[in-house]
Amino acid sequence: MASKPNEPTTIAVTPSMISGYNKTQVGAQTVTITYTDNENNVHTQTFGVRVEDSIKTITLENNNFKTNYKYGENLDLSGLALKVTKESGEISTVAVTTGMISGYNPNKLGSQTLTINYEGKTIHNSCKCSRLCNRHNTNTTN
């Protein structure tokens, strides 16, 4: 069925119609689609796209992370970092902040699972909170 004049026609876009796009180039790009109709009229449409380098994996960078805590002691993030690997293969190190961590309660005894979340990726690590023996506060019963 032939299309009527002045009515839009849907045309499938093929790779040969696209210019200005590079899937391995991170950042803003201007893409142009060019189509030549049956009457040799050239039609173009230009628009912007942004290619992002997504995070592929995160791992703990510091294996010396303090995992044993006294009851009531705050979490110590000294030197704790994430190794962030992007889809492109780029690797960076990001310091872990308190805003990235959930699951730690300094007033809960026993093993706890820490959840570290960075830009939608999550890893888990464990720590242990134990009683603090205070030799100046000895309870005795007579």
C-alpha cells in the first residue's frame, strides 16, 4: 500500500544512515541520521547523545580494614577504599565514606554484615562487635 502524500512514513534506520556516534567515546556526541528518499531528497535529523562508562565491578582495595570493634565503638574507615573497574577497563580508587555503608550498629554485639554501596553496585564485608572488659567497674555480689 503506497503512502499518501503529506503523511509521514516510517523508515527503519540502518547503521549506514548514522554518523557521529562512537560507542567507545565517553561523553557528549552529536549524532546525525541521513536518509535519501526515492526522489533523491536528502533528509537529516541531528540530536545529542551521551555515552557513559558504566561501573562493571567494585572490590575492597584495603584488606587491613579493621573488623573487630569494642561495644559502642564507631566504625573506622581509615584507609578503606574501593577499586572501581569501568566497562572500558579504566580502574580508579575511591575512598569509602560513612554514607556508602549500612548495616553497622556499634551497640549490637556479635558478627555484623556491612553493606557498601557505590553508584548502584554493592559489596558486603563482615565485622564483629564484642564486649569491652572494664577492670575499673567490677560487679561483685556479697
